Amino acid sequence: MPDPKESAHAPSNPNIVFIITDQMRGDCLSVSGHPVVETPNLDMLARKGINFIASYSACPSCIAARASIFTGLRPATHGRLGYRDQVPWRYPTTLVQELSNGGYQTHCIGKTHFFPQRAHLGFQSLESYEGAQNFDGKYVNDYYEWLREMSNNRFTEFDHGVDGNSWFSRPSHLPEELHNNSWVATRAVEFLKRRDPTRPFFLNLSFHRPHPPIDPPEPFYTMYKDREIQLPPVGDWAQEYNVPVEDMNAWCGVVPPNILKKTMLAYYAQIAHIDNQIGRVVIALRRLNVGPTWIIFTADHGEMLGDHFLFRKTYAYEGSAKTPLIICPPERLQNHVCDAPVSQQDFMPTILDIAGLQIPASVEGSSMLPLLSKSAREIGWRDYVHGEHSGCYHRKNGMQFLTDGKEKYIWYTQSGKEQFFDLASDPKELHDLANAPGIRDKLNHWRARMVAELAPRVEDGLSDGKILIAGKSLPAVRPDLLK
């Protein structure tokens, strides 16, 4: 762990290491009780800090979720309601720019999904990795350049033949030290050695994995490949997705059990490798005596991983919408679990609060810092969070959801279909209670909340303040972002 003692030239403001993984499920921490995956380094951070067990993606796909993280805005405000590439980021106020203006040295390693590619949005320096995406043919992927140099031009990342959105898996063909996860940690350690000692730093480590390709290094694949595992849960409402899988990148369908189990285990192995690399960074923070440092760990969204015959993201279900979140301060906390409902617009005010900087008036989220020492009730925290995603793989999938981490209400904007889950007794969402006897009052309560949530969004036409209005398909991005 970082040494709480300040170095001789350490700044008064704390350092902040902000770690984002891509497509990591919220249940995939051993400290949270996962029966297979092992995350000892993240567990250590959670046991010193606090593990938020009701953290949800504001819009569970890469770009929109990151827009909420870096602007402190809800999707309805920042204008990204779903997934669409190549839409410029033109936000006047961002988390990183505020930190830079406040005297922080800001550096990012890994994926941003900003556009144009390599846009910094306040980062003073950026070591970029955007997977195989190269929209104008001129984008320079720093990891690819590093891999070419380190391997004497022997390897490319996708030589293994696994696609970037596939449910298929196999061990990486690369030596562990050349894997993308390892590159993120290696470059982080190099940054820490060469940082400006006169300023506090904000270091964003953005791991592309466990987003596909599901390709953990061979030692971790071997470590997990023979473990006992249960097949994914299938809800009593999910039979419409019980169809043959014909596409290697399919978003739904039945994968043969032996292949699905290998994919699940490889996904867990990928997370275990990321945890191991985070351990490298934690050791470096301590050995380099960088001074008081906060570590924040999260993901942009999850991965269905075969739950209910579904894959990938953009859904309101736990596998897709629930995210891990650990906040670890320099000093050990007394409470180590928080069940207050939080979402991604809360990151910007929280991090600025940690940095001792003013939170801009534009920010719609709330600082989570008070939750580290007080209960949600004591500070008057919100009762639930709202999330959404426009139809992505199919227009019928466009949805809005509300949850407090104990119950969840989902409303599909095109069909008007409702789903309701009692997460406290049914965390795997096996039973849709929307039409269950005795649930009407509770369903009406959550529906009324959704009516009120959507009523101010007049341009979307989803609510008139009295009822929900179905038959609508929201765009992936607001039209004004395309101008």
C-alpha cells in the first residue's frame, strides 16, 4: 500500500490513481464473494478503503459511460444515450481539465474512447490504446508501437484470431510481459519514476480488458482453465434469447456448455491478471514513496457473459449495468462496505473533492466522499440511481432502469414492457416479478419514480409527468452533438 508519509518534496494535495477497467462485471471481486475469480490486490484495497456494492453504470456501454465519468453529467445532459463511435467530445468542463487547472500533473495510460482519437480532454500526457479502432488511418496506437519495438516486429495483438467483441476465448500468444494489461502497469511504473515531484499527480490507468478479446496470458489461463464452475443463470423470462448462436460476435444465443465454461474461466483469468498488474503499481507507489495517494478502482460497465443467454453490454441486468467500485484513501477506514446507490456522474465531484478543488456548477453528480464515514441516511443520499441505453443490437432493447441495489425496475421504451426484480432475494435476476401477484403497489411506486425521472426530458417524449409513453426509440447521441 502507498506509504502515508509524505516524501521530502511531496505536494500538500494528495495524489490520485484512478483505475478503470472495461467491461468488468460488478460481482467479479473475491472480496464481494465471487466463487471463482481471485482478486487479492483489489481485496486489499477494499479492506483498507470501502467497497461500493450498489455501483451502476449510467449508460452501460463504453463511450457514454466514460462521458458521465469525465463530465459529471447524466447521459441525458451530455447527450450520449447509447453507443456511437466518431462523435466529437466537445465538453467545456471536464474532470481532467479541472485537475490540470488545479495544479495536478495529469497522465493517462490506455483506453479513453475520446474522439477525435488521441484527444486529451485535459490530460497533459497520454499513452494511448484504443484496441483495433483506427478511424482515419492516421491514429498512432502507443501500445502497438511499443509491442512492435519490444518484440522486434514479431507480433501483433490479434495474431491469436479472437475478435474484439467475441464470446470466444483462448490464451494470449504474447509473453505475459508484452500483454496489454502488463503494458498499462509497466508504463504506470515508468510514469511514477519520472513524475514531476513538485506537483500532485492524477494517474488514470485505463485497462481495455476484460473487454474481448478474452485472451489472458498463458500462466493465468492455465491457472483457471480446470476450475469447477457453474453455467450462467437463466431467468424464467429469458427464453426469447434461447436461440442458436451463429455469429462469433453474437449478442445473444446458446453457446455449447464446454465452450461457454472456457470463456467464463478465461474472463476470470483476465481479471486475475489485471489484479496482479494493479499489485505491481501498488508496490511501486510504496517503494517510490510518492506521498499520500488515493486509489479508486471501477469499470465503465459489465459483461453479461452468458447470463440469460446474453453477451456483451447495453442491458439493465446486473451482469451489464452493475460495476465494481473501490475507493481507498491513504488512511485506513473504519467501514469497508457501502450499499448506497451510486453512479458514474459521481466520480468527477468525488475526485475533485479529494483534490480539494471546487466542483463546477455544471456537475450533476454528488461527491461520494461523505459516504466513507457516514451512512447514506445521515447525509441524505439519493434513494436510487437511474440508468439508460438506447437500442443497440436491436431497437427493442432500448431501456430505462432504476435501482437502489435492492430492487430494480426496467422499462423498455419501444414496447412499454416492464420488468421488476427483487435483488435482495434474487441477485441473479432469475424471476421477473412485474406480473407477480401482490407486487402491484411496489411496481406502481417504481413506475411513478420513472415517470418523474423522465418528465423533464420533454424532447424525448417518454413521460408527460403522469404516465410513461411507449413507442419511442431514443438516438444513440443527441443530434446537436453531430453538428
